[in-house]
Amino acid sequence: MNQTYDFVIIGAGPAGLAAAMEAKKQKLSVLVLDEQPEAGGQIYRSVS
């Protein structure tokens, strides 16, 4: 099945998540991709 999105954001760090939230406020469809299974970017990865 093919899916289309208005925005595809690569990186689920703070900037990527903020961009996704702003796009959703505008009623746009968004896909956020990241290499890790959890969002957070370097903030998530640097916490022990």
C-alpha cells in the first residue's frame, strides 16, 4: 500500500519533532523517520 504525506521529516530530535507539530497544526500529514526506535535525537542518546 502506498501512502503519501505532505511532509517527511528525517530526524526525531527536538527540531524534527517541533517541525512535525507545526505541520500538524496546519492540518498537514507528516511522517517522522529516525534511525532509533525512540524519539529525542541526541538528547535521548546522551542520557544515561
